[in-house]
Amino acid sequence: MKWNEFKKAVKDFLFGLFFFDLYWETRREAAKMKDLINLLILGEMLGLPLISTPIMLKLLPYLLPEIEGWKFRQLRERDVTEEVPETI
């Protein structure tokens, strides 16, 4: 049992050492792309012809539950220091 715990600890350490920054950067980029899709969907809901395609209208029922959380994230107050890169 101890050997498996040690292997898991070493595996987690090496993942953090080599891939943690790449992992978080990928998650941030995915969130930005998802926010962009939600913005297009919101435009369709409001009747603005941003990119009016049948595909967006087909996606609307699937993405509608996420709109409320997206609006909350977009409207929250942000500090300037949140946008500053961490490596200064």
C-alpha cells in the first residue's frame, strides 16, 4: 500500500512540475472560447443577427442552462490585478 501511495505522490509531483501551467492555460483558453459561444447564443436570444445560422439555433437548447452562470461571471466586478500575468 505504501508503494502505491509513493508512486502516486511522485506522479502528481511530476505532473505539477511539468504540466500544471499548460493545464491551467488550456483551461483558461477553453473558458474564453466557451464565453464566446455563449455571447453568440445570447445575441441569438436577444434577436441580434451576429452570426445567424441554423446551427446556433440548434445548439441553443443545450447551452441555455449555462447562460445564467455565464452572465454572473461576466457581470462580476473584477480587479485590475486579476488580469496581470503572474510571471513578472
